[in-house]
Amino acid sequence: MSRFQLSLNVDNVEASVEFYSKLFGVKPAKHRPGYANFVVEDPPMKLIVIEGEGTPGSINHVGIEHDSGEAVAAETERVSRLGLPVEVDDPHTCCFATQEKAWTADADGVPWEIYTVTDHTPNFGASPRGGTPVDMILPPVTGEELRAALDDPNVVVIDAQGDGGYEKLHVEGARNFGLDDVESQAAGAIATKDQRVIVYCTDIDCLGAEFVGTQLVQAGYSNVGRFPGGVEAWAAAGGCVDTCS
């Protein structure tokens, strides 16, 4: 079975959820901060509303959802044979799901995706068209969550301050990541693509955590969070830095 998908940019997801729940008579299949989707059986349709991307009331993208990767491959081959421009996308996390997909666009540049969902994830992932707020891609974690993560051997905490930052001051127990070859570093530090990862930088204005975290998400890591205050906020709150003795 396939279904039409319409993704809309909205000003307020909560207001949109209230409206479309009444219009279609169904509750959202997924409802997260800044995001919701509806699976409508009649007519067969998936409606997505996204806050903070593009002009409210405009189309984010449209597409056709299929029930398998084989169906996506067959449909991609069909439209490609007909001469339509096709961009095959590597499987990655997007919109709280792991997807296999391909993209095309109409004569006016409206993006169409041919896709299937292979799994569901706790993180938004990478936006299909860009511009997703960082707090959706990398959900913020609190100091308490970071403290618990440092005591959990199954969580990887990454220092993303860049050159010299780790040596100057870092959260005790964090791994030092450079800002180059992030995916190669991740392969040696993160056991699986769904392992919990938390990234931080120097302070709230430092972009290293955003950069490294986004690179991880785009590489398919599906459970990445961000400690926004960085090592300065951690130290100010009495957290261990360098070594605690």
C-alpha cells in the first residue's frame, strides 16, 4: 500500500494539531515539540506539520510513502527511466524515523520524496529540506541528565570544543572529538547507531556541539542529545571537570 504525503510549514504545531484532529477525525500518530504527523485512512494520506521551517502556510515538501524499500527502489527506477531528475538518499534519520528514500522535483521546484519508514527514533534527525531548529535535531539535555549519563557506561559523552578546548577544561569522563572527520571518530567511539550520545561545547554560544551533533545525525546516529550550556555551565553548577580528586 502507498499513501500521499503532504508536509506543511506551520506557525504553531499545537494549534495545527487541534485543527487537523477535528478535520480528519484522528489523533496524531506522532506528536513531538515542533512536529506532528497524521496517518489518515480515508483518503489514504499522511499529513505532517512542522514548526520553525519556512513560511507558515507554505509547503515543506510532498511525497509518496511506500511499505518497503523494494517498492521505493522500483518506483525510483521507474521515474528515473522516464527522465525525471532523481536523487537517491542514503538511509538516515528524519522526522523521528529512519527512512530509505529518493527525491525528485517538479518544474517549479516543489520537492517530492519517494520513501519508506524502516524504524522509529526518539530524535527528529536531519530535515529533508534543511532549516530544522537545532533543538529538534539535537534535543537539549539537563545537567541532571548529563550527570546520569556520565555514570552510565552505555552513554557516550562527547566534548566538541575543538582545538585546545578539551585540554583547557572538559567534563570528566567525556571523549575529545575534533571538528574534522567526525564520522570516522564516531566509528571508533560509538558502538551502534542507536547508542545514546550527548555532545557539549564550551558555553551556550559555542557551535561545536551543534556542528558535531548534526554531523552524527546526518551519518545515521539516531539518539543524539546536546547539553547547551557546555563545560562552563557544568563547572558553574559544581560538576566535575578534568579530574575530581
